[in-house]
Amino acid sequence: METTTKNATLFSKFVLVGIINTALGYGLFALFLKLGIFYLGALTLSHIIATINSYIWNRKFTFRSKENIKGEFIRFVSVYALMFLVNFLLLYIAVDVLKFQPLAAQLAILAVIVAVSFIGQKYFTFRISTPIN
């Protein structure tokens, strides 16, 4: 029962940080588009800023990590780099092939990216091995 409570708390914190970070990243994406930046450039810039923000909050607040920051940051960025590549490809297909508007396409893609992020951050970056019940 204790593991379930810890996992629920951990996941709740991750979701809270994720909501704030997703709002930041999506808001920056929209701002960069409004400033006339090409949609894939806007994605790249907003992703870099959101990645740094997410790392700081997840390290300090969600996972309360005490691990070596250098190795942990490299693992974190690796997960985000993979997420970025998938996001970049899906956004390109949605906008250039399927002709969706960039803001609508990115909003839909975020649902997939957020789910994968939790698994990668919990088990790879911050290496918390307790199962989610």
C-alpha cells in the first residue's frame, strides 16, 4: 500500500510539473510562430527551453534527486532528444503531409509525448525502480 501511495504522489508531482512545462513549451511554440519563426524552428527553440525547465523542476521537486547532476542531465536530455525527434517527425507529417495547422497538430502530439516522458524519466533518468501500481 505504501508503494502505491508513493507512486501516486510521485506521478501527481510529475503531472503537475508536466502541465506547467507543457503550457510553457506550447506557449513559447505559439509565441515563436506569431513572431514569424518557421514551425519546426519554433518547435526546436521551445523544446530546448522547456527541456531545461523540466529538468530543474523534476530533479528538485518531483524526484528529489541527489545523484550526480552531469550524468543525470545527460540521461534526461537523451530522453528529451528522443521525444524531440519523434515530435519533430510527427509534426512534420501532420503539417506538411496531412495539412493540419501547426498549433492543432502540436497539441494532439503532446498527448503521446507526455506519456512516454514519464516512463523515460522515472526508469532511465532518475532511476526510480519502484513499480507503478
